[in-house]
Amino acid sequence: MMRRSIFTIILVSILLGTMLFGVFASNGSAEAPLYHTVKWGETLSRIARMYGVTVQEIMQANGLANANVLYQGQKLVIPVLSEQYSEHVLQPGETLLSVANKYNVSVWDIARLNGLWNINIVFVGQRLLIPNAAAIAPTPKPEQPSTTTAPTLPQVQEAIVITGPASDETVSNPVIVTGWGSAFENTLVVDVLDGTGISIGQGFAIVEAEVGQMGPFTGTVEFVSPALAQLGRVAVYSISPRDGAIDHLSSVTIKLAP
């Protein structure tokens, strides 16, 4: 009788342990939500592009009534599977390139996901979201501009085409630069050079298109007018997010008015 009682207690204990283990295992395997902490200057559309979701999906997941009302430090639930991403804490001696190689993803994927403007500026202890290689959607190819909205382009598509100012046009400070192209974060750099090739003004032009796509750009650049009229040049170029080098460049000769 005593043996039967002991056997019954052991059996009940095993059953209870199995049930508890099942509960804990279920909780541990539950999909944890993915959060994004809003940085200064970020918009909901930019955050949505980072994670490949829509603005409406983020608004619905967070109960937001206005897509334009965000604040720095705000935590947003991102409606994607957390298994698609890993978190990496930057260690001494690590660079964005070494981290990208470790996880078999590109530097651009990490920079885009974490809102990094300069891939060379990272710090020890920084927490980075790393997209799993299998979860990365292929980068869409740039759409060819339509003939109704884009300037006439050569058969080989140029990355940057300047439409204004025109070649040998006389310009004065400031100069409005327009054209067609694409760039990292849709931002092109514009330099105004004097007759000796020295930069006398620098600014930016914004591409009006989806990220990674071709679109029209415009920018107003102030420069130091030379003492004498002379030939100069307007150069428009994009910066590589990989190493900070000039990716694509286009320029046009201008006449600088004193």
C-alpha cells in the first residue's frame, strides 16, 4: 500500500512537471514583438521603409491617430516577426563592415535598418538591429523615368543628369540646381567650383522619389561670388554609404558672375 502511494505521488509529480514545462516552453517560444525607438528627425514613413511595412500597419499596431505626431524616444511596435531580426552589441574593434560579414548581410542593410547616415560613425556598446539574410527582400530595380516627367536621357541610363543650370549659363549667388537621379537617402551633394577648381559653395539636393528609385531633384546652393567674371562648374554627386567615397558624379560648366 505504501509503495502504491509513493508511486502515485511520483506519477502526479511527473504529470505536473510536464504541464508546467509545457506552459514555460509555450511562453518562451511566443513571438516577442519588435520595437523601434524613434530618433530625432525620423518620420513614420521612413521607419516603415526601414522594416518593409506600411505606415498604416505601424499606426494600427500602435493605435496612432496621426502619422505626423512622433517624439524622440517613443517606442513603436513594428508589425513584423521578431525572428527576422537579431540584436548585436558593438564590441571593441568591430566595424559595421565586420558585423555585416559576421551575419552575412550588407552594410547598407544594417545602415538602413538602424537609420545610420554615416557607416563610419559607430561606438562600442551600440545596439544594432541586424536583419536575417533570409528575411531581406531583394532591392527593387530603379524604374525608368517616363518621357512625360523626365528629361531626354541617353540610351545608357546615367545615375545623375543635371538639367539646370544649362551648360555655359551665367549664374549668380545663390544657384538653383535641378536634374534627375538617385542617391543614398535621396540626398545628393552639390559643389560650386571656381575657375581654379576650388569649391566656393556646397549644399544638397533632394531627390523626390521612393528610396532607391530615380526621380527629379532640386537644391539651392549659396556660394561666394568671385571678384571677376570667370568660368566655373557645378558638380552633383552621390556618396557611397559603404565607404563614404563618391559613387556617381555629374557636372556642368557655368559662367560665374561677380
